[in-house]
Amino acid sequence: MRRIWKPKKTAFWDGYAIALLLAASAVWAATLDLRASIVLLSPAGATPLLAYLRASAYTFTLTDTYVSVEYRLITAYRLEAPLAKITDVMVEQDPMGRLLGYGTVRLSTAGTGFPGLRLIGLRDPWVVRKIIVEAVEKARGSRA
């Protein structure tokens, strides 16, 4: 079994909101001074691109033996948690996540060098949680 998830692009809504604020500021600044609007429009164009790239940089993988979080943008890292070491699977969903249909699945671990994993910006986080809990139970059942 191998399941792969990617975050929803709208989960990084803060980047899009900042771009909207910068664009609105640029329009306002254009009424005062053209140079100020150009200075504000440059980051307004780059910010949504950065939010999109951040969302695309994450890959979450579930196999028969582990869950991993991989991030590859400017820096790269990969964290793995063996299914047998996962002690708790929780869903975090703030009001914006409920509105836009995304959430974070947080995995707590025991006996590893880090406190756990966060699978951020997932569509249907409750479904993902159920799949991971079933995989953890299956991994524990096969050890006994």
C-alpha cells in the first residue's frame, strides 16, 4: 500500500491575502505617486507564486511501514515516522480551514528523535486521519 497526499493550494491562503493587501495598497499608492505603486506591485505578484510553490513543495506519503513528510523548495528535508511508533493521530482545523475545506493531521510519536509529524493543508483531513489510524492498527496487529 502506498498513499500520497499533497496540500490544497488554498491552504496557504495567507500568502494570497497578503498579495491582495499589497495590490490594494499599490492601487491606493498609485493615486499618490506612481513609483510607490510599482514598489508595492512587485511583491504583490510574487507572494501568490510563493504561496503556490510552498503548497507544491510538500508531499505526504503513507506506506505499510511509515508515514513521511517531504519538503523540497529552496531547502529540502524528509521526516519519517514508523507506524508502530505513532501514538496519536489528531486533526487540527481552524475556522479558515473549515471554510476552505482543508486541515492539518498531526501525528504524535514515541521513541523517535522528534515529537511527531504535521501533514498540513490536507483536503478531507478526517478521511486522511481514518486511513492513517487504520494503517497504524494494522501495523501493530501484524507485530503481535
